[in-house]
Amino acid sequence: MKAASTSFNECVQLSLQKHWNLDGLSDYGVQTFQFKDVARIIEKLHIIFEASGIKPGDKVALCGRNSARWGIAFFATLTYGAIAVPILHEFSPDQIHDIVNHSEAKLLFVGDIVWPKLNPDKMPHLEGIIGNSNDEYKLLVGRTEKVKYARENLNRLFGEKYPRNFRASDINYYKDSPDELAVLNYTSGTTSNSKGVMIPFRAIWSNYDFAVTELGPIMGPGDKVLSMLPMAHTYGMAFEFIFEFLQGATVYFLAKTPSPAVLLSAFADLKPKLIVAVPLIIEKIVRKAVLPKLQTPVVKLALHTPFLRDRVLTEVRHKLQAAFGGNFIEIIVGGAAFSQDIEAVLHDIGFNYTVGYGTTECAPIIGYAQWDTFVPGSCGRPVIHMEVRIDSPDPQNVIGEILVRGMNVMLGYYKNEEATAAVLDKDGWYHTGDLGVMDAEGNIFIKGRSKNMLLGANGQNIYPEEIEDKLASLPYVTECVVIQKGEKLYGLVYSDPEEVKAGGLSEAMLEAQMEENRQELNKIVPSYARLYAIKLMPEEFEKTPKRSIKRYKYLNYEI
């Protein structure tokens, strides 16, 4: 399958017209918008834009939790020819103020959770702030008479424009061009301050075309997907929202925080056709629902009995599939490194999962393979419209930086030529900062981040992610970060209090367990990668909204 058009906005238009009477976007358990409702509201927002003096190329910021009205405002912005500036609602108020100002946004759509924390006076260039509540788009701040007039007279203006009702044939969206800026996406900043990634229409369309090609046969009208990832991040935006909506499926947004209990209840109810997740969500569910079953004496014995092993693994697989609703074709894991011990369990039981690879700068997809051809430990193969190479004299065996080129690659960083020049070379290759190897079949294996690489006493390259992956597989290690002090390596470990309590461990016993973990780890890593000590952390590591640990905050942690 291929995308219906090479124009992104035309793909949106065709989907609305084709699926007019189907359910499109739904706030789970609250309200549902059919495609025709979405089209009608988009048209009303276009009237507000036009009457307010917004022109194609102007910026419109969106900040709030995932919701149907967030999605409608996003589509309205792009189909008008304006530039969407999605902002993660978990950012601090000062970060949100700074991004709105840096992007030169003229309008801001803001959710009801975020709005009370913001100070409009710190965003002086906004002409209007529109509340993005479940009921309606409410004008919270109107700094021009045009904006006020547009909102106050919206229904009259809509009636005058469409006196005989609004029909599917009335849709006529802005004609986008491939290299035209569509989305200005600010990174979550795990290693430095956020940068504005300039994503053109070609990258949004190319990601959609990839999804249609790989997943189109399994996702169509009437199917369901649960949106768990923030739509202000390209991973969730591309593969839990845009692709499904353009395919005619129904996208359900969770109003509650996506804890394992909330997710499992929603999975059981909706039975989604495709699940897109970050590793943390999958790992928590597997650790709580699968590992305890595999570690009982009876099951351990059965696993070492040839004629029982397959039966036990099949039963565990079916139970895990049922926990995710039992109707999904595959689970796509991405956005951060996947624990190798959890992946090994999933592979052993024959679970239908795959791991993808992407970056915000590629909107996001770089590597993918369907679950039945996926090679464990890899993150897929180069996707359509993209080239990947390893900057290494021996790409199959010697680690080098992963370089990518193609339609998905950004235009650069907004107002930051220096940062752009540092990652985009004259031949169009984007230098990801990720380190890895690639086998003869094109499978990509990530070994770490170049910025995270540590230098051993004798000049050895130490990749903390590889040590962390092994450390995370040891008892009572829920999360971990490896840091360097002088020539010594230390492991920072957070242990889940519930797990510690269930194990009956005192503080002294937990300390002893960590020392035992350290000794076990040091037996299986090179001498230059051994830990000098493990330090227990009092609380979870601080994370980005994408659930990646903010590693840079712990590099100078006092031991």
C-alpha cells in the first residue's frame, strides 16, 4: 500500500471525505467526534484564523494533555498552512513561556491543566490564547479586536460561509509543498536545552507513507488505537494519531495518567489493533505480570522439561497478549533503549513485538522491521525514503556514529545555525549522535549515545548503556544510571519500594544485595567497565515526558 497522495494536507482532506460518518477522535469515556465533526470544527478554526489575521506561515502553539480537541487544532493549523508548535504539557511554565516566545507563535491553544500555571504577561507577542477544553474552544486572552470578533461571532461567520450546511465537498485545504515548514517541535532536552526542530511537510508525509506501507494492511476504518504517548512528541504524533486517523481508524485519548492499571483496563475494553509504546510501559507490565510466573519453582522445572517448555511458554504468551486486549497485530516499542533481559523474555515466549528507531529530527522514523522478521537486540532496518550508514571503517564490527539521510530529515534547528551545522553536513547526512553497528542485512544495533560515552583510564571507550542494561537485569534494580568519578565507575540504582517490601528486605539487606549485584556484574563486563560501588537512590530518576531518564542531571551526583 501507498499513501493516497503525495501532499499531506490532501491526505487529511481525503480521509475526512472518505470516512465522513465514522468515529474519528475520542476522549475515552467522555466524548467522541466523527470525521464530519472534525471537519466542521477545523473549518470553524480556519474562520478564527482568517478573521484574526493569521496567515500561512504564522506559528500556532499547542500545549495540553492529549485530547480530541488538541488533535483537531493540530490538523486545523497544518491544513490552513500555518506552522504547528506542539509543546509538551509536562514542561515547566518557564519552558512553555520560552518556547512560545522563541517560536514567535501568534496563537496558543492551551489545555485546562496547563492554563492555570501560565502567565500571559510572559508571552507578550501572542495575539490570543484559546482554551482547549472538552466542551469548546474558549477565548481566554484576546489582545486584538480581530481575535475577539472572530471568536464572538464564530457561529454567525460559519453560517454565512456555509448557508446550506457544511458538506464533505466543501473541504478545500491549503496546498502544501514538500520543503515547506509544517511543525516546529521542541526537543525534550535529555542532554541539553531544548532546540526547535524544523520538520517540513515532506517528513510528516514520508512518515505516514512508511506507516501505510508497513502497517496499512492491518489498520483501517473501524479499527481502534489507544493514544498513550504525548502527541507533542513526534513518536506519538506520527504513529498513535496521524497514521490511524488518515486510515479511518478511531483514536482514543486517555484522560488519566497512563499507569499500568489504567492501561490494562483500557486495553481490555478497546482491544486495539496496534499498540505503540515506550519501553518503560512494556517493562513494568512484563515485570509485574510475566516474570513472577516464570520464576516459581514449578514453572522453572517445567521450563527445563522439553515436552512441557513449549506448552508453558505458549500459555504465558497468550496471557500477556490477553492483557493487551488480545486483538493487536504487534506492539511497536521505541523512544528509548529497551531492556535486554525483558526483550529476551518476550522473544522466548514468541511474543509479537518489535523495536523501532527514530529521532525528533526525523519526525521520527529511521529503522523498523515487522515483528516476524525483527532481529532481537536490533531496532529494525532502514525504512523507505531513508538511508542509514555507520561512520566506521568496519560498520559490522566497529562501533561508529549512526548517520541518516532522506525525506524524513529535518530542515534544521530554528534560529540556531550553529547547532544545525553541527549535525547536518554538506551532503545531507544527519549525524544522530547515536553509536552503533549494522549487519550485512541492514539490521541496526544501537550501542549508546556519543555524548554519553565515557573514557576509561587506558583510553577505552565505555558505553554506560551497555553496563546499565546488564545491571538492570539483577535483583531489585528498577532503574539505574552509570556515572564516572575520576577513573572509577559508579552505579546509581533506584529500587521499587513495593518490590523491596514484598521481598522482606531491610535497608541493610538491600545494601548487601546491591553489593552482591555489583560483584555479579563485574564478572560479566570487561575489567575497564567494572563498577567501584553502587549507590542507592532515594527516589525515581527524573525523566522526560518520553520517560527517558534525564541522565545529564546525575553526571555530577555526589557519591
